[in-house]
Amino acid sequence: MRFTHKGHTVVYSLGNLKLPRKTLIWSLQEIDTCPFSTTKCRSVCYATKASYRPNVSIARELNTEFVQDTSIKASIKQEVLEAMVMFNHHKIDQVRIHEAGDFYDINYLYLWVNVARAIPDKIFYTYTHSIPLVTQADNLNLGLPSNFIINASTDSATPPEYFQQALKLRKTGYIKHIFHIEDNPKVEQHICIQDCNKCNLCYNPKAGNVYITVKQH
Ligand code: SF4
């Protein structure tokens, strides 16, 4: 769905086959906006398959151009994203940031953190490979609102230092869950059933810190 505010148009959807209809889904161009993607996640990236559909591809390009347009002030970007969420306020319970794409720099990460801060009665959640950017935010003590939930995405190709960073970030509250693409017999894990209509672990603010494994992506 297209949404226009102050002359800027962005695109979102409400739910999909896996996510409840009460989820507003925001995406960017996959891979191009994923500076910390691994060889493994790029090889199994389901977002790439969906982008073969022209309307999906155009939507992601439009959103990417909007957030990366340096001629638009950060405050205006924030206003547009907030207006998009508020337009759907009565229809949604949560916002999934990035069905495709990722945080490509810390300013963009904090664009969404600020939107979440401004709309405290909705949950904003995301999966990210950009663990070093979250570490940077933690080191700068930038803070996260309690309605902003970060799941650290890892897989067997994730550099060990990023995995260690994710463990540390989980202790400081920046990252709630570690989401792993394959089985890791070394850790106690919750197995993802891949149906968020029946399980809300990834975006339930009351769920404790857990390690979630998805066996197939
Ligand atoms: S663990 Fe639950 S909420 Fe998270 S992706 Fe899997 S089914 Fe969805």
C-alpha cells in the first residue's frame, strides 16, 4: 500500500502468509542495504525471491530512495514514517521493520528508534545482521525504548566476534533474542515454528532473552 505525506511516498503492507494481518511491514531493497549480511544469508535470502515480483521490487526501491535521500531532513523522514504508522494505528499491533533490507547505518537505525519512541503503544521489532551498528549505539549509550525489539540474526557464517557482540548486547538489553538460521547444538534453543500467527516470541516484549533457531529459511 502506498502512503503519501508532505509530498513523500512510501510503501508498506499489512501482514503476509507468516505474519499476522495486524503487522505493518516495512522493507528496503535487500542486500544493497545489508552491509553485514553473510554469504550464508545472501545465499538463502527469501527476500530476493519476492523481489522478482515487479511491484515488490518497486516498493522496496521507493522506500530505499526515501530513507537514503540526503536532501530530505531526518526530522521529515521521521514525520513521514510516524504518519504512516499512525494512519494504520487502529489496524495494527506491531510494526515489523525489514521483511527485506537491514540497518545500513546508525542514523537509519535511530530514525526507527525515534519513530518507536514517539509511538510507545505499538511494538516495533526487527531482525538484523547489523550487530556492529547496534554495538556502536550501545557504546554511545544512545538507549532504546522498551517497545523497540531487536533480534540479532546470525548463522554459521557470522564472524565469531559479531556473535560475541550479540551475546553482550543481549545482556545490556539492546538485543532481546538471537535468531539463528541453523541448528546450534551448543546452546539451549527455542525452535521457530515459522508461523507468527501462533507464536509471538520475536516481538513479545515480555518474552525473556532466548536463542531462537529456524531450521530452514
Ligand atoms: S519464533 Fe515465533 S514469532 Fe519468531 S519468527 Fe518464529 S514463529 Fe514467528
